Amino acid sequence: MSLQHLSALVDGVLAGQRRSLAKAITLIESTRADHQQRAQQVLTTLLPQTGNAIRVGISGVPGAGKSTFIEALGVWLIEQGKKLAVLAIDPSSSVTGGSILGDKTRMELLSQREEAFIRPSPSAGSLGGVAEKTREAMLVCEAAGFDVIIIETVGVGQSETAVAGMTDIFCLLQLPNAGDDLQAIKKGIMEIADLIVINKADINPQAATVARSQIKSALGMLRHASPNWAPPVLMLSALQKQGIAEFWNTIENYRSTMQRSGEFEARRRHQARAWMWELIDQGLRARFASHARVQQDLPGLQAAVEAGQTTPSAAATRLLGYLG
């Protein structure tokens, strides 16, 4: 791709052209070294135009209705004059590497709207099921003028920690019967949640009310990251389009509260720094794995460790010594 083509790609993204946006994200997701170099050029040029969107992470147990909720929320936001991008992380097969990538099918109404951009991305085995290039894709969407960026994760697990580390607010969806077994709600997930939503509350309002009470009680025993924000527990029905406005009002209230305290920008600065170190870790591991002496001695040392003939620390020290 020539400099002229790169410039045209950047101009297309800044103009909000969907084709250019899709091509830029495809370039970012490519594993080819030359593509990665060009992707960094694109990102560096776009960077001054990023940071203006609200970044929302949404997750929940399978069956919690994440896609239905995101579609209802997205259509409502568009009616309020906003543009939104949905970066949906699909689980990749550990055997074939393939993924379902079915979010456009599950969000049929939203995918037909010009004001929405839905990008399903395979997790490709990256940590916690979060696509490795989700952060970069998020920046491209911001440069394209989207007001809201939603990142939907695979499900409850390590991906929540990763998504909470790249968004402004992390929302956890629960079902009305979640309160029946609070042991099933991981303490770590509850601690990083900024907002908890009980979806499908219309199915059994009484159970939803009980779940809300029990979750609020459980939250009271945990320590939230911000001293200025106590995570609310909302009840809604995405299918019936009930409670969507209240949800977004809570998001806006969160943003204004965090901006007044200075925590909003502090959180983004911390995330950018953590992202840099994560990339450094990945780069060092890649260079280590490609080192000729490491490739030569690793199989034998690994076998020696497994056989108890040497200690893991001695083997690691020897291998790391090759990097000089």
C-alpha cells in the first residue's frame, strides 16, 4: 500500500466512510509485518482525532441477552442523534481458529442503520477472549466520528478484566434469577463492574427485585475502585425496550461524576500506560521465541524441566541469558 493509498484511507476514515473504516480495521488486525507497519502509520495519523467517544464495556453470562440489549440501546441512541460502533468479540475455536461472527445476524435492525457500525472480531486465542487489536479498532472508530463505542465480550471470565481496562465504564448484565446463587457471581467481576443491569426483568419482576436487592447487598461488602461512585443495580427489559433511557442516563451521570473528580481522564491515562506495557510484554515474548539459540535449546531444556533434571528458574535464566 503506497503513501497515497494510506493517505486516502486516513481521509476516508476521518470522513466516516464505512468502507475505509472496515479496511483500516482489517489492516490493523492483519498479522503480516508490513501490514502492521502501515497500520501504525494510520493510527499515528488518526490519534489526534480520537478520545471523544464514551467507551462502554458490556458483558454477562450466556443467555443474559447482551446482543438484544445492545441492539435496543443502539437504536435508542441513534434516535437521540448519536452514532455508535459495536466491537463484538466472538470466541475462536481452539481447534480450527474459526469463529462464529454472528453478531450482525443477532443485531439485524441495528446493522441496517447507517449511524451504526458493527464489527465482529474473532478472539483468536488472545488473553481472556478479547481480540488483540480491539483497542486499535476502538481508536479508528473514534476518529471516524462515532459518539459511543460499545465493546461486547465473550462472557464471564478473564475477558472482563481486559475490557474494563480499555473502557470508561464496565457494565455487567445479569438474569433475574442471578440473586438465587450469588456464589456464581465472581467476586472479581463484581469488583470491577461500574454498573450492573438485570435484564429480562419483565419475565419475573418479583425474582428480578429479589436479585437486585441481593446483588446490592453483595456490592455493599465489596470495595469499588472509585470512592466517588457506588455501582447502581438497574432492572430493565431490552426485548420490551423498557429501562433503556434510564440506563443511558446512568451512563451520562457516571461520566459527569468521574469527570468532575478527575478520575475519567486519570483512568484513560492509566489504561494507555498499561496498554503500552502489555505491548512491550508481547513484543519481548515474540523476540524471545524467535531467537535462534532459544529455538535451539528450548525443547531440550523444557524436557529437562519436565523430567525434574533442572529447575524452571535455572532453565529460564539460561534462556533469558541468550538475549544478552
